[in-house]
Amino acid sequence: MRLPKGHVEPGESHRQAALREVREEAGLLEVEVLADLGHQTVEFDWRDVHHVRCEHYYLMMARNPTSSGEPEAQFRPRWLRWGEALDEVTFDAEREWIRRARSAWEKHGERV
């Protein structure tokens, strides 16, 4: 399991790109950014090419989960509790962003 992510399109801010990617990958139409969780630089080799990218993460809330579109065909969105997400996410680095999101969520006074 992975968190939604993608590339910033020309003219988009990181925040706008994050909202667009969640619409595309999760099919959620009414999403609000609650907090900027920060960013990290990631380096990896894939298909004999070295990649360096900067990833930005945000805590978001679906304002109206029933008002959703269709996610892109290759994605199967799942809603998980915090502990389940930590257990099921594929990469350790993404677990850290889930922990940060939970902390930011709790600071907002909303518990899940």
C-alpha cells in the first residue's frame, strides 16, 4: 500500500498538486488541507537511472466522502485506522509521514 503522490504540473503549487493527486488517485472531490507536514528528499535507483526527488506531504480531510468521483483505474483507495495504515503501508519512510499526520490530526483536536 502507498500514499497518494505524483508530480507537480506546470503552474501548480505543491499544495495544488497534492489536492489534484488525491482527486485522481482516491476519487475524492471535496478535500481540504489541514496541515503541511513538511518535505523530504528521496534518492533511489530504478532501471539503471539514479533519481532524486523532493516529496511534500499534507494532512487532508475529505469534507464530503460521499461526494466522490471515480479514482483512476490503477488505484484502489482504502480507508484505514492509524494503526492499520502503519501496519500496511509498504515503505518505512511513508510510515513516518503517517505518524506525523496523526500527530497533526490530534493537535486539531479530532481523534480517529
